[in-house]
Amino acid sequence: MARSDSEFNPDLLLAHKLPETRSSYNERDVAIYALGIGACGQDAVDSDELKFVYHENGQEHIQVLPTFVSLFSLGSLTDGLDLPGFKYDPSLLLHGQQYIEVYRPLPSKASLINKVSLAGLQDKGKAAILEIETRSYEQGSDELLCMNRTTVFLRGAGGFSNSSKPFSYKNYPSNQGLAVKIPQTQPSSALLYRLSGDYNPLHSDPNVAKLAGFPRPILHGLCTLGFAIKAIIKCICKGDPSAVKTISGRFLATVFPGETLITEMWLQGLRVIYQTKVKERNKAVLSGYVDIRGLSSSL
Ligand SMILES: CCCCCCCCCCCCC/C=C/C(=O)SCCNC(=O)CCNC(=O)[C@H](O)C(C)(C)COP(=O)(O)OP(=O)(O)OC[C@H]1O[C@@H](n2cnc3c(N)ncnc32)[C@H](O)[C@@H]1OP(=O)(O)O
């Protein structure tokens, strides 16, 4: 892996105000996203999943999976990594965690205003951790639709503060039985998923992947998250995507397109604890929790 030639000035970085961004999506975007996380991947008429890609039974709108909102954080940094007090090699960046809150039913098309802020910065010695919060509103509405907190793990960028008291900032408070096999990812999964808007060549270009220290392109973290949460919606929420209130996930290890993902889940009250493993390597790659609004009485 190449050494990072990074420079951090936490005071400058945290004082920087990030601009609002605008974005929009339509039903085609919603369907392409669902296909990218494997909806109907094993069965084109899957009765639990057709509604995410097609107007099943004449339904008026395609239903939106809650992890779709993770795409709203992709354009958070309009100037890429060009931030004051921050110099970093983007090829060494890995997605560390994703936290999502969905406040209202998701429309199948919308124009959005995204308010972006830096929510955290930590010096972990060998790495720096940066957290970016994106609060999304429908244009013309004062009501918050959803919130994403994206944690990026910046390899080689730690050690910018006093090692006896490493820099740590966060602007928010810190907070059995069911197992399901998720259909395996496809060798082309990252190539399809990138069409939802994350064109980082780490996921498609073998040379870029090698420079970043991987034998071949790796799967987008948010694609793995989408697979896992879709399984929870199927198994626990009886197929109802609007039952999901909050999603939290930490990416523990890389996934290669084509590997089989198995998600185990445990229901504790209205919280689902989950862990996703790559079957071929018996390796945990993602863990976290999902808070749900309620369970239907027939469960
Ligand atoms: C300014 C730049 C921002 C740009 C942002 C743009 C907007 C948003 C876009 C976001 C998308 C970014 C691009 C997407 C890329 C991807 O999708 S990459 C694929 C998905 N991610 C992965 O595959 C990563 C898988 N995980 C790993 O490989 C490893 O877990 C790791 C991240 C390399 C860390 O492992 P390791 O170095 O062994 O760490 P540890 O020694 O275990 O721990 C050190 C400390 O770091 C904390 N930590 C560990 N893992 C994470 C994590 N995933 N997230 C957050 N924090 C982590 C850990 O707790 C340790 O801390 P302390 O306990 O305090 O010491």
C-alpha cells in the first residue's frame, strides 16, 4: 500500500462550513439502486422484492428501500477532498461506517436540499477518522426527510495530534435466533452498483485497486449494507421498507464482488442486531443494528 502524504489541521478543518448541495432522483434511480443490491437477483418475480423495481400489481409508485437514502451523502463534498487544513491521498480512503435515520415515508421521486457538516474527527494513530453528516429535506419543505452520518477511515493519516492525548471530536452523543442466507453478490455487482452514483475507481479499476493495496476491485460498503438491510426487511419487517427507522453499520473487512453474504440477525425488542459474513472466507465484514417502528401482530 502506498504511504499517505497527508496533512491535517483539525482547527481549520472543523471551522470550515460546507455548502448545501441539491440533488434529485426518480423511480428509475430507485429501481437501478435496488437491482444493484441484488433485488430480484435470484428470482425475477420474487414476490417480496418486485415492488422495489417494478409497479407490481399496478401499484402507483415503486417502493423505496431505506438504504437508498445513503446515496444522498455521496455528493456531500462538492469540491471532493479540497478542504482547508486537509491534504490526503483519496486512493487510501475506506468507508468505515454508515448511520442512517429515516423520519418520513420515502417518496419514489424527489428534489432534495442536503445540509452537510463535519460531525467528527479522530486521530487513531495509524489512521484518521472523519465523519460527515448530511441532513436531507425535500425542496420546499422544512421537515427533515432523513439523515446520514458517513464515517471515512483515512489510512495512514493519523498521528496529527499529541499521541498522549489523541485528538477526538464528535458533535453528537455516543450511543436470537434468526439467520438468513442472502443471495450471493455477482462478479459484476460493483459495476452495476456504481451506476447508482459512486464512481470511485476502487470498485471497478484493477490498477487503482492494486495501488490501494487490494488484489482486485472491492465492493462498495454501501452495497454490502444494502444487501444486509434488504434481508432484514424481508425476514423481520415482512417486506415493509417503511418499518425501518434507523440503520447503523460498521464495515469490518472488505468484500469482493461475487462473494456470498450471509446475514445473521437477532431481535431485541424493536432493535435488530445483525452481522454479515462472507461465506467463502467465514469472515465478518459488516455489523450493526436496525431500529424498527414496530412489528405486525402476525409475526
Ligand atoms: C474528507 C474525505 C471525505 C470524503 C467523503 C465523501 C462523502 C461520502 C462518501 C463515502 C464513501 C467513501 C468511498 C467508499 C469506499 C468504500 O466503499 S470502501 C469499501 C467498504 N469499506 C471497507 O471495505 C472497509 C472494511 N474495513 C476494513 O478494512 C478495516 O476495518 C479497517 C477500516 C481498515 C480498519 O481496520 P484496522 O486498521 O485493523 O483497524 P483496527 O486496528 O481494528 O482499529 C483501529 C481504530 O479504528 C477504529 N475502527 C476500526 N474499524 C473501523 C471502521 N470500520 N469504522 C470506524 N472506526 C473503525 C477502531 O475502533 C480503533 O479505534 P480505537 O478502538 O479507538 O483504537
